[in-house]
Amino acid sequence: MYFERPPRRRSPFSYFIVGLIGAIIGGIISAYIAPVYLYGKIIPTPAIFKREATPSPNIGQQINITPTDDISAVEAVDKKAMSSVVGITTVQVQRGFFWEREVPGVGSGVIVDPNGYILTNSHVVADGEARQINVLFENGDTAPGTVLWNDAALDLAVIKVEAKGLPAADLGDSDALEVGELAVAIGNPLGLDFQRTVTSGVISGLDRTIRVSQYNVLEGLIQTDASINRGNSGGPLLNKKGEVIGINTVKIGTQVGEGLGFAIPINVAKPIIEEIIKKGHFKVVYLGIAGTEVERYEREWGVNLNLDKGIIILEISPNTPADRAGLRPGDIILKIDNQEIENINQLKKILYKYKKDDKAKLTVFRNGKQIGVDIVFTEVR
């Protein structure tokens, strides 16, 4: 006898599984396949897929920066200025009580006139005391140099070689500099083995002041992060036009911070260079006094003058501007035309700004009070 098996009834759970699988497949088709292959081709595109993206709101002011090729700028500066950069070697003399010895020195310089005038640092030529100076040009020629002028307070010097038709550098305007613009340094870091090395960076700061020694402060310097090392001293700092904007003078070491190089603004040197080329020398006005810093005087004599700055006059030469202005020994000069005086070197640098027959007003501390004294710079030396 044959018995037919009754139909098997499906459980509700199986229907749930089938429905779930269908939903998943449908979702995949709707999300990934339909927008690419179906919508707009076989079936109409739903409105939701036609919606355009909304741009994000602009928060704050938009700043557009147009990049430039700094590498090309550095190369152009190098090609323009390299031939005007020279190496300077010196023989300096160190003396002891019973001995003396010759010590070699090396630095950099820049040609500022075709007839052999070269600008460098005063310390490169041993503040004018170098026994021998040799200048090395880009083409390999060498020539002996002579110091025409130098000033340790400014750390600048002008030397002369007997040559004509030299490639002189263009001098820029250091007063027009702005922080952030391109700066290129050329010189001989670490000696002539690395002569005419080119480094680049930016102008990091302006009007910087650094203390070189206890009584020598360099002011108004250009700060740059272009690498400047021993031997770069006296070499040029250049702008993007290849113009000299400064003379490299100081490198702060790693114990203080990297990327701190300094240069003397070229505008300080321009009037000096012009007069030396024109007259063969440079002379500056003078007061006609012998003096010292208030701080030093107090320490040496054990007195308290109740002043932090100033130059105390110890002696006045007769028939000099100071004598004719009525200054006296014991007077303390605080200012010249509202420019504060801190030390002798600073006083010397301020006097560079004046010409013969110029007038100035001194602020002087005398007998416990400040007075004004008019002076005329009638002499130069």
C-alpha cells in the first residue's frame, strides 16, 4: 500500500531568512549597481541622486598665495653676485710677554668698486693690525691688500688692491627690507676649502642688537636664517635682485640656537665707501673728550653716580667742539639729539651720522640735574 507524505510546512523563521537576504540584495543594487548601470539608462534617475553637492561655507578671510621658484631666484643671485665675492687671507700677530707668533686668518669680502675697493669686516683684518693681507678672486688670481679704513665699533673695513675693471657688486637699500623676503649669503665658511659657498633663507628680523663683548654692542643688525659660519664674515648678504643689503658679521652658535645669523646693513657703509672712493679716506666728527662708561667708572673708583647709562667726561682737549660748547670734566653725556648713549662704541657710531659743521644738542647730567648743551661739530679726524 502506498501512502503519500503530506506536504512539509515551512517554519516562519525560514520566511524571515529569505526576506532578509532579499532586502540585502536589493540594498546593494540600489546603492551601488543602480546608480552606475541602471539609473539614467534603463530606469529614470531618482531625484535623490540628482542633488548637487553644497560647497562648505567659507570660514574667515581667504588668503591666496602664489608660489614662486625660490631655487631659481637663488641661482640667479648666485650668477649675478658670485664674481664680486672675494676670499681674504691674513697673517696676524699674537704677542705675549716674551714671545710673538704669526697666526693665519681667513674671511670674505665683496668688491664695491671696479678700481679695487673691497668691503669686509674690521675683525677680518685684525682691526687694521694684520701684518699681511691677500685677496683671492673668483678666477684664481691673488693680490695684496691694504687697509684704507676700519672701525671695530662698526665691524667694517675697506681694503684696496691695485686692480682695474673688477666686477663690483650692486648695493641695495637696507632700509627697504621686510621680514620674510629672500636672503642669500655668499662667503667662505670654514676656510677656503669651501670658498664661495651659497646659502639661502629669509630676513628673520630687523634692527637687532647683540653684545659682542662687555663694551662693544652691535646695533641695527639684520637677522637671517641663511647659514653663516666662521669664514663667512665680511661676505655679502643679498636680496632677490642680487643686490648687497648687508655684510655678514656674526654667527650665534648651537649653544644659543641654530639659524641665527647677522649682517650689518649696507646703508651704514654706503657713505663711508663713497667718501673713501672720492677722497681716499674717511673722517668722522669728534667731540674732543676722553671718557668712560658710567658702569666702569663706578666699579673702578668705588662710587655710585646713581645712573645706569652714560659717558662720564674725564678730560677735555682745548679748542675742540666739547671745549667750545662749555662741557666740563665730570659731566655725564646721556644723549645726543635724543639718542641715548650707553657706551663709548655707541657714541662713536652715532657720530658717524654727523658731518662737519653739523649741530647737535647734548643731554648732560651735571650737579645732580640734566641740562641741555648745544654743540657744533667743527672738526673731523
